[in-house]
Amino acid sequence: MFKKKKSLLTVLLLAMLSVLMLAACGTKDDSESGSGSGSKESKNSLEAIKEKDKIVFGVKNDTRLFGLKDPKTGNIEGFDIDIAKEITKIILGDESKAEFKEVTSKTRIPMLQKGDIDAIVATMTITEERKQEVDFSDVYFKAGQALLVKKGSPIKSIKDIKKGTKVLAVKGSTSAVNIREKAPDATVLEFENYAEAFTALKAKQGDTLTTDNAILYGMVDEDPNYQVVGDIFTDEPYGIAVKKDSPELVKAINDALKELQSNGKYDELYKKWIKTSN
Amino acid sequence: MLDFSILTENWDMYIEGFINTIYISVIGLIGSFVFGTILAVFRIAPFKPLNWIGTIYVEFFRNIPLLIIAFFLFTALPTIGIQLDGFKAGTLALIIYTSAFIAEAVRAGILSVPKGQTEAARSSGLTYIQTMNLVVLPQAIKIVIPPLGNQFINLVKNSSILTILAAGDLMYQADLISTRTFVTFDVYIFVALFYLVLTIPLSTGVNYLEKRLAKSN
């Protein structure tokens, strides 16, 4: 009995040891590859991109109008994707040199830092916090909280929200908190998710629905009887993120964005995807 | 340990939800009792079409989720011009749903009254309605009280799904508090206590009534 126990213990110890050794190997590997890529980065990130002659963009695949996978073709389509293609065209001369990888809000920064992607164009709001980890380009989409109403509604902006105006929002969202601050007279009704809130608006259970304009434009795209009104009343602008400390790449992207603005291409793409209130 | 500051800091919201839940429950209780009893009478009435209506109603609403009835009333009725807010649509849904169960409980109670009594009442010249009101229902009510009590307690607890209609009930307020404070456990424990404050007296009352009526036999 005792002997059996002892042999079991030996096996356990051996197993632990081997796990430890494996783990040690793993960390060693990591550090090696890490230092390897580090030495390569003596070249700046713009040059690196030009050398490999392609740009890998991290994009969303589940966001209406910005980056949505078409289940039929498997292609991701949207404003983010078109902007990325145009930028690639300007930097590398050909939009087919843009490559896309699907990211989520959670994975995008780690993937950028690991070098899986060169830039993030994925409805990413520029914040001070994120600036500690990545570099941002100029704003390419002015996102922020706005109001959605049925066409012909007397509500034209946040100023028209009076006492008793029913504003629909989503439970726990920052938009619900914001609207209470900015329009304290409003009756805010909070629902489980955007689909239910929009259904409630359609059923006239509220006068207006509030959340990020990017999501509201997606709803307008689905049902053109509704429109986004007024200016955004919070600032959550989207920017393109690249690896920290790559000023050359940021400048190249900013220059490209400026060029798109001046040659009208930006407006064209904006109109293609974002159907504003008309 | 429970964080009681959650309770004190959000006391107003809890109380608002509590009061709304009381309203919903009381209206729901009365509504579903009256409507459920009518349905039960429908189901056993000596007139086939009424039986069918009763059976179809009970089998339909007993077998679909309350959530769907509530959301349907909330979103579909406005398309035909009936605008009910979350509170009204939700309470109505609770009545529609619970009355199907109450109908079954009451029907079972009525059927447990020996048939001879109905026959005797009818042959002594009472109408069907009189027979029901004066002879059968007073006896049936004693048998029906325990299952009815269960349905009433369920109704109070089921009212928590009205949160999806932003009906302002206890659960809705709790959802808002928890999403704002990022505290889940404590918020819902306190909500459970508020529900207990409602349901414990209800079940005690039902037990008391049951005993008293048993004595009167």
C-alpha cells in the first residue's frame, strides 16, 4: 500500500517537473522571438510596410456599415474597409495590397502589439487611455452619441427633449447615463439590447432612441423611416491605430486621410455607407 | 458580507420598484382571479362553443412563455392603434397568462364538487348561474385555495419579467442599479428580500384562509 503511494508520488513529481521544464522552454522561445522582432524594428514601421509591400488591417466583422462580413461571399465590407483600401492605394499604390484580419474590441490591441496586424481600422474610439498603448491617426469618423427619431418627429436635437419626452436606451450603456445628465427632464426607458430598444421605438413606446451614431446609422440603414437628428453630443471619434512609437506610419496615414478629404473620395465613401437624415 | 450601502444609496429606486411591483401584483391578482374563474366556468359550461373557447384559451396561453405574451402586447398592439406602455402591457400579459392557470385550478375545484349537488340545485329550480354562484362555487373555493395561492405567488414572482418592457418594477430598478454600480450579487439579494416581503405574507394569508375554511366545514 505504502509502496504504491510512493510510486504515485514519484509519477506526480516527474509530471510536475516535466511541466515546469516545458514551461521554461516556452518562455525561452518567447523571449527569443521577441528580441528577434525587436532587432528587425530598427527600421521604422513605414519602411517595414513598404518592404513587405502590403498592409495588414485589423477590422471588425460584425459591425453594420463599418465592417460586416457578407455571409455569401465571405468578404468583409464597410466604411472601415473602404477607408483602409484607399489608404493602401495612396501609400503602396494599389488597393489590392490591403489585407484584412478580423479583430474584436478585445483582440485588436494585443494583435497589433504582437505584429499580426499593422493597423487597426475597427470603429476604435481615440481615448487617452488607449494612447498609452497605441498611436492614433487623425479622426476618420466623428462618432458620438446622437438621437434617432421617426421621420417627421418634432425632436430635431437634444434641446427638444422636454419633460415627459420618452428616451429609449440600452441598460447599463454610457448613453443612458449621458442622456440623463444632458437632458435631466427626460424619462429614460432602458431595454435589454439595441434590437429591443429599436423595436420599442418602432412600437411608439418612446419618442427617440439614443446611442452612438454609428449604431443609429445602422438602424437607419435597416429602416429608412427613421433618421438621425441633431449633432452628436458626446465626442468619441474613431481613429486608425498603429503600433506605439511609429510616427512615420502615423504621418503617412494622416497624409493619406487628408488627400482623401481633399479629392472628395472621403465624402464619396461616407455617402456610400452612412445614410444621413435625408 | 452584503454591502448595505447599495441598499441605502439606491433606496428610492428600490422603493419605486417595490411600489410598482405591488401595483402590478394587486391588479394582476384581481384581474387574473376574475378572468380565470370566468374561463373555468366557460370550460365546464353545458354549452359546447364556450367549452371550446375556454379550452383553446387555456391551452394556448398556458403553453407559451409569458415573456412572449408581454413583448407581443408591448410591440404588436401599437400597430393596430392600441398604445399600452410597459406597465400596462406587462400587467395585462400577466393577467392573460396567469388566468389560464387559475382557470385550470378553479375548474378542478368545481369538478370536485359532487355532480349530485348541481343536479339537485338545478331540479329545485335554480338557473345554471345561480347554481354556480350559490351552490358549487362556494364549495369549490375551499378546494381551490391552495393551488390558487401557488398561482398568486407565481404571479408576483413572474412580474419580474416585466423588466424587459421597462415597466419600472423591482427587477427593472435592480437591473439599472446593477448596471450602474457594477455590483450584481448584492443588488439582486436585496431584490429577493423585497420579493419575500410580498410573497411571505401572501403565502401566510393563503395558509390561514385554508385553515379557517377547513374549520367551517
